[in-house]
Amino acid sequence: MDEAKGKAKEAWGAATGDEDKKAEGRAQQRKSAAEKEATQKERARQAEDEAQGAEKERDEQRRKDSRGGKGLLGDITGRLSDR
């Protein structure tokens, strides 16, 4: 929305010869672009965090599966009870 307002201000400034209004419009467009970029970076960071969390869960599950679903104490207890 700010980008459209900025373009409109810039166009109005150009049409009326108001250099301050043109500059204000360009500044508003730059601000809008910076906000979009910041939002995209935040989304990318969140996606990275989610991916790392999923990878951690997967690795944890693989460790559990490789132990036969038993924890360290469960495995020892099972061996002792087999005697």
C-alpha cells in the first residue's frame, strides 16, 4: 500500500513540479521495499528454524529406532531381567 502511495506522491510531484513531494514519494517507495525485504528475511529465518527443528526431531527418532525403541535404562533393565 505504501508503495502505491509513494508512486502517487511522486507522480503528483512530477506533474505539479513539486520536488519535495517527488522526493517524499520516492522515500516512501524505498521504505516500502525495505519493509518487504525485512518481512521476506524474517519468513526465511522462520522457515530455517522450522527445518532445523524438523531435522532435530528426525535425528532423535532415528536414534530411538536404532536402539529398538528403548532408552538406555530400558535396554539394561531388559537385559538384566532376561538372566
